[in-house]
Amino acid sequence: MNDTPSLEELVEEFSEIDDAMERLELLMDFADEVDELTLDEWSDDNLVRGCQSQAHIVVENREGLVHTRAAADAKIVQGLMGILSVVMNGKSPAFVLSLTPQFAIDMGILNSLTPSRSNGFRTMFDMIQSEVKEKF
Amino acid sequence: MNDTPSLEELVEEFSEIDDAMERLELLMDFADEVDELTLDEWSDDNLVRGCQSQAHIVVENREGLVHTRAAADAKIVQGLMGILSVVMNGKSPAFVLSLTPQFAIDMGILNSLTPSRSNGFRTMFDMIQSEVKEKF
Amino acid sequence: MSGDLMAIRDDFPILQREVNGRSLIYFDNAATTQKPKVVIDAMTDYYQSMNANVHRAVHTLAGESTEAYESCRENLRKWFSAEKVIFTSGTTEAINLAAHAWGKHNLNKGDVVLLTEMEHHSDIVPWQMLSREIGVELRYVPVAEDHTLDMELLRASMEGVKLVCFVHTSNVLGARNPVEEIVSISKKHGAKVLIDAAQAVPHSRIDFTSMNIDFLACSAHKMCGPTGIGCLLVSPGTFLEMEPFMGGGDMIETVTLEGSTYQKNEHKFEAGTPKIAEAVGWDAAINWLSKIDLQFEHERLLDMARHTANRLRAIPGMTVFGQHTDGDSAVVSFIHDKVHPEDMARLLDARGIALRTGHHCAQPLMEKLGVNGTLRASFYLYNTQEEVETMLSTIESIVERFS
Amino acid sequence: MSGDLMAIRDDFPILQREVNGRSLIYFDNAATTQKPKVVIDAMTDYYQSMNANVHRAVHTLAGESTEAYESCRENLRKWFSAEKVIFTSGTTEAINLAAHAWGKHNLNKGDVVLLTEMEHHSDIVPWQMLSREIGVELRYVPVAEDHTLDMELLRASMEGVKLVCFVHTSNVLGARNPVEEIVSISKKHGAKVLIDAAQAVPHSRIDFTSMNIDFLACSAHKMCGPTGIGCLLVSPGTFLEMEPFMGGGDMIETVTLEGSTYQKNEHKFEAGTPKIAEAVGWDAAINWLSKIDLQFEHERLLDMARHTANRLRAIPGMTVFGQHTDGDSAVVSFIHDKVHPEDMARLLDARGIALRTGHHCAQPLMEKLGVNGTLRASFYLYNTQEEVETMLSTIESIVERFS
Ligand SMILES: Cc1ncc(COP(=O)(O)O)c(C=O)c1O
Ligand SMILES: Cc1ncc(COP(=O)(O)O)c(C=O)c1O
């Protein structure tokens, strides 16, 4: 866990990239960081509603620490999930609840946080926090 | 009939007045030119629909010449009727049908001919022409 | 003129306009208010730099447009302390929406909808149509001799009432109704409450949640915003009882040939491409209004209305309607027994002064007042005492000359 | 780029915009088009110099506003050769209006409304709602293998059909349906016809009267006009069969507590303060469009679409929908089997290129095509061949890199 970058480091890494397409490429690389839900685990219960792509996410309580598992058909969406995984997995519920989704803007990978059918990030983020509240 | 001013003369008379209120005053003077319908002649049949004020108008065929009779509760509206009376009464149907309502704009007494609930002039004008078509 | 007022006037480009050679004096604010430059600019800027259809796309312009559109809703939520803000094309559509989406599905034949004789047609006709459709009974609270609602009769009319709809502030009389009292009576009888706040929202902050009502309807164009947009505020509980009104894009979750499922949030009631630029303009209007001391302005304008009413009452043959008590809005309706309202309005217009004439979409109230129509002067933030004096002396001289 | 095209581009301020450091390439025109400066200026000018509520006042601004509002209607009457032009907030409201004002009062339980699988949700959901309300039966003409309407099945489906509703030009496939043939079949069976012309009106002149149909719905925002306004064209005979939809100000003749009588003209269906600035903007858009050689542009854009479709088809793993035959509109829907549409759209956006992704409010058609959604590039007057080449080479390199 020690070698996972901090949120600040991630924001810096992304925001240093000038080219928008390169930023998205890097984001897509984070798709691999997701502890992936298998296809048969996809269900209406863990569906991120309002996403344009198929996206699923679950939050587990692993000995008092947050662990997310997720999957999406769009790679950029799974990349966003990857960022959330890196930032949140293995962290305390208090830490996860202290986060705001603003970092996605600061990273330069989203220009809006308004939940809408084209922007499931906010919805994913809110889903995680509310599951954390429920399960811890 | 000889001493009735022509439409051109009327347009000139009005358009020479700079002050809008004075133009309206002159217009109100024309209310007296109307061959007035008595109150008990006001009916749904001769109602100018869509006027804000109460306005009534009838067209008579007097030996092949047009004669209008009219009345309105607003003096400016009756003034407009007065102008129409001066211009149309005693004239041939062909002449009346050849007129367009544009002269009210040229006179500077209306800024719109769109029939609407605040502008019954166009409606009055159209009513006369369609009655002329019917009765002659 | 105070510096503040001068600054406010500077924000309104239309005040530079001349009408018939005179500076425009715009006293038709209850019909629609003028727009500050920031509102016009916000819409121009929207069209010049981010126009796109909202919600269903990932490209930058669509993201920005969605953000702009939804940020108006967010702003309205805060401005009105309301959780559910459904965009409509105005007050009228908002009330029709309430009638269709809630009334039709939650009221039954014989249920009573209580209205008042003071309502704008927009708060009468939708209910008459609903009544014809599903057989609800309409009952009207009369306007008393003193031009206020007859509260005794209101209290006596509550039997069987399931919904009470009334105008917060009359567009003819300026009268602010005893809102809190009516709400409390209604709630005691278990009735829902819809308030037509078209004339209230321009003049005061409304706190929807603390009013404890179910619906509130208003229009942007009467509060410095653009035409073509308004909203219906709905309490969260009542929101859940509403069925879709219009069908189409944006309000659905899924569509199959067999049937459709709907969105769960406000979008459920916003079928089709929304009023995007209009929301951007309204957002800017709210931001502009939030810098104005509305309470101070309300009192200043009400003083103007009282002064106007008093001076008009001093003119022989003049009847002035309304009481102009505290909380009323700055609207003065009047009529002269010799000079027809339409003549008066046209003569005033010849001096650049804009007043409205007619029944003001409140024919039942006109009937009660015993007139076909009135002249109406309604004041707003950019109006000055000087303008009022000009109007008053012009009216005085018109009456002198033409009666 | 030709001089004409440069002149057209100069009229659109938003084309100066950069997205992610690149000049905006806007290929989301089927969702909404951009606005020429004259349209934006007309609305600005309206708000800065004549804003007032329409119809019921005699003052100068109200007269000018009324004139401006009604002159848009007059312009549309001429543009579409239509006698009755009812303003709505868009295509969606126009179809809902037809369903409520005509369908509900003229169709009976068991009557069939014929739709197609190619419809936009706006031409499905209102009829599903009507079906639930009054029990009309909905029947859908299938889309054939070649992505055109199955005309044989259409012919075979006419039994009991009282109303045929179909999309003139598909927003997904660009397919222009055989409008004349469908109308003639429908009329032979005595059915009324409603056409969803949202995608047709931006690309060609429509002559409503000579089409011999009953309703046509369209939106201003897809033809260079503002958001928040559209219209329903209605044939004079069918117009007389329509009952009011929404109630309120402006649509009534008289209101009493007992009931109301309605206007006889289009105002009957335009309750409340209308979309005034929006009409002014639309009017300007029509005037701007009237100077464009739409036939020429249509062919230029369709060529662009064909070129795009061909180049895309050459990419391994790419599926392209639609035929792009003569008369079709310049819309290309496609999907790659390795690169998710949302990823593709975001990567294109990183290069300033705006495409839409998703189901395009046509889920039944998506189902038929066997996809959840597509990418869609749609071209309009200001788009250039260079922009298309940029998009194509960007797509090619994205596919190479990310699949
Ligand atoms: C074919 C078609 N019909 C209807 C609509 C709905 O139009 P609006 O959203 O403007 O009401 C659209 C646009 O999205 C469309 O493309
Ligand atoms: C009290 C009241 N209710 C309703 C309305 C209708 O508002 P709109 O025309 O914006 O729908 C108005 C304005 O005309 C009003 O003054």
C-alpha cells in the first residue's frame, strides 16, 4: 500500500500533461487498477444509474477499511473507477468521506461534475460515499 | 361630398404633426365624423372581435355606394372609425376594396397593423372590406 | 435619484430607449420586467461560446451547457429553498403541469379545488379544464368589499377541499393575500396548497420549504429573466405523487415498443430539448437580483404606489383599486369615469409612458370590481419618483383636457 | 474552402471557439445547430429595445413586441406554406399538443395509431401515454434489414389506423422516409398524418400544404434558431377539431367562474406569456436561412456524409448505419467493435471534435440495430471538408491506438 500515489500526486501527474488526449490515455491506463467485477457480478443493484455506458460498482468493508470493486464497458469510465480505487482502497471510511469529487476537475479529466446522463463520475462518487456510510 | 378631404390629404395632415399627443387629439376629433350606431344597435353581429374596447361597425349599401356606421366606447377607436368613414363613405365598392390599412401607419397614429387584442384597427378594416364583398 | 438607483438604471439598456420622442417610462412591470445587461449578455455568451444540446453527450460544449442549465436549477433551489425545481415555459405551464401531473392522478370526481375570485386566468382555466375532465368541483373564495379575500367565507368553504390554489399577490390589486393563514387553514383540513407566485417572486424572497406548501409557480420574465422559462416548485412528498405530463426525450429512462420507464428526478417532467439559453439567462437574473436589497426596494416601490394611489384618488371621477397595505406589491389599478382606459393609455404612450389596460387576465375579478378593465401602473426596481411625477401630471392634464 | 462557405462560417461566432486547444469542430448538428450572429443579435436587440409582454396592451413597446412575435408566425406561414402555425416549446411539445388537443378528443378506444420503429422518443412516448389514457392501440412499422422502413409491412398494417405518425428524416440513420408514399397510403385509408420534421426542416424547404398532411412538428433550435421554441403546423380542417390543451392567459376569449370560451385562432393553444424573444430569434433564423441555397448545401453535406461513411467502413471493426441515398440527411452513425463509443467521443473531444454518443432518443431503433448506442456525426452548413478529414484521420488513429 505504501507505493500507491497520494491524491495530490495523482492530480499533479495529470495536470502536468498539456495534451488532453494524453491525459485521457493516462486515465485509461488506470482502468487496470480496478479490482474488476466479473460480468456475472454486474447487477441492477450495483449499476451506476444515469451513466451512458454500463458501469457497476460495489463497496466492501474489509476489516474496517474501504475496498471498491468495479467495472465499466467504456475504458475511460473504468479509468475513472481506477482513480477512485487507487485513492480510496485500503483507506479509512473517514478518509473516503472527507473526499470531494473536485479532484477530477483539477486533474483536467472532466469539465463538469453535474450528475447527468453523460457524466456518471459524480454519481459513482456519491454511490461510494453513501455505501460507505451504510456499511461502516 | 366635395369638401371631404382625400386620403392623401388626411395622411399629410396627420403626418405633419410632430407631437404624438396632438396627433391623437386630432384623431379623437374624427370621432365626430362617424355616423354613429345607437347603443341599442350594438350587437354581437356587428362587434369588432378582439378589440380591447367595445367597438361596433356596419356597412350599408346605399345605392351602390359604401356607407359605414359605427361606434366605440374608446374615443381614439371611434376616431379611427371616423377616418375610415371620411375615406370610405360615399365611395364605390371598388375604391374601398382598393385601399390598404397602411395609411394608419403613414399617418403616425398606429405603429402596428398586426391584428391583436390591442389593435382592432386591422380587424375593423378587414371587416369593412369583407362586408363590402358580401353586400355589393 | 440615489446613486444606487442610478447604478440599477445603468444596468438596463432599454432605459435608453425613446418612445414618441420622450425617454421611455416603463410602468408595465407586472406584465413583464425589463432585463439587466448581465442577463442579455449571459444568453449571448451562451450562444456564442457554448451552445449545445444538454444531458446526452460527452463533448465539451455539451458538458458546459449541461452544467450551465443545471446550475440554474441549483441556483433556484437555493434562492427559493426548494428541493424540486421543475422547469416549465412559465407560470401558466407550471399550473397546467400541476393540474395534469398531480391533479388528474390524485383528485377524484367530487373532490373540491378551492380557488379565489382574485385569480389570474392561468390559475382558473387549467382547473376548469380539469373539472370538465375528471369532475372535480371548483369553489371560489369571494373578494370582499374592501378588495381583499373574504377570509370568513374561505374558512367556511373548506368542506371536501383537497387542493387550495391561490394567488400570492394579485396582479391587479397588488394585494398580498394572508398566505400563512390560508396555508394553515388548508393544512388543517388536509388540503394541498398551490401558490401562484408570479407577482410575488419579483418583489420578495420566497422560502418555499418553510411555507409548508406543495406547489409554487412562477415565471422568469417577471423577475428580470428571459421569456420562455419558469418553474414549478414541488414539495418532495408531493413530487412522488406526480405522473408524467408530456412524453418525449430526456424524461425517460428506457423506451421499448411496449412501454417506457421514466426518470426519477425533475427531468421526468421536462420532455424534449429544454430551455437552455433561457435557463442561463434566468440564472444570471437570480445572481443580479441577489445583489439588490429587495426589502428596501419593496418599500420604496410600495411608497411610490401609495403616493400614486393618493394623487389619483384626488382626481375627480377617478376610482383607484387596492389597499396598498404593507407587503402588497407596487401595482396601482385605476379607472376614470370619463376617459376610457384605452384612450388614456394611448395618450400616455404619446408621452413615452407605458401602462397596461384591459382585464389583466383576471376577468372574474373585473366583474367583481364592476368594470370591463382598468389602467394599471406597476413599478419595479429601475423606476424613479421623477417618472411617477411625470406620469401623474400627465394623467392630470389628460383628465382635465379630455373629460 | 469556397468563398460562400467562408462567408457562412463568418456568420457563426461560436466557430471562433477553441476546445482543448483546437478549433472547435462541431459535428453534433442533429442535436442542435449553432446560431448565426444575426439570430443572437435579434434577440439582444429585442431585449435592449422593445421587450414587453404581447397582445394585451396599447403602449408602443407592447405593439412592437406583438408585431415582432406575430411576424415570426407570418414568416413561418410563408416558409412552410402553412395556414396554421401554433408555437410550442419544440418538436416534443408539438407532438404532445397534437396528442392532447387532437388525439384525445378525436380518437377512440381501439383506434390504431401507426408509428414506426425509427421514431424518436418524442414521437413514441406521447402516444404510449395516450394509449394508456384512452386505449388507442399502437402499431409499429418495422425497420427492415437495410435500415429503411418496411413498406410492405406498412401497407399491411393499415387496418383500423386513424393516425399515422412518422419521422420525415431519421436522426440516427439520416434516412429520409418515402414521405409522399406513406402519406398517400395513409390518406387512402382515411387516416390523418403527423410528421416529425425535426431533422427535415434544417435541410430542406418543406411545403406543408402541398404535402397534404394534418400535422407537422419541428424545433427552431435545429434550424439555426434559439432554444425554447418550435411549432406545430396544422391543416385548417384538422385545426377545427382540436380542443385546448393548456389553459391560461392569452388563450381565452372570456373567463367567468362558470366556464370559459376560447380564442379561435392559434392563440387558443398558446396559453400564457409566449416565447417572445425566441420568436424574434427564430424569425431572424428563417430570414438568414432564406439566403442560403439549401438544395446546394444539402448535396454538399450529403456528399460529406457519404465520404465519411465510406472512409469509416474501410476501418476494420467499424459498422456504419444508414444508406445515405439521395434526399437523406447528412448524418453518419457508427460503432467500432473494440473502441467504446464513449471513449471514442471523449478522445475526439480531446481534439476539439464534437460528436454525440448514446441512443439518440431512439432506443427501439437501437434495439433493432442491435446496439446500445452509436457515435453520430451530423453535418451542417458551416462544416467543411477539412473538418471532416480531421475527424476521419483522428478516428483512424484512435482506432489504431486503442483497439
Ligand atoms: C427526429 C426528432 N424528433 C424529435 C426531436 C425532439 O426535438 P426537441 O428536443 O427539440 O423537442 C428530435 C431532436 O432531438 C429529433 O431528432
Ligand atoms: C398572478 C399571475 N399569475 C399568472 C401569470 C401568468 O404568467 P405567465 O404568462 O408568465 O405564464 C401572471 C402574469 O401574467 C400573473 O400576474
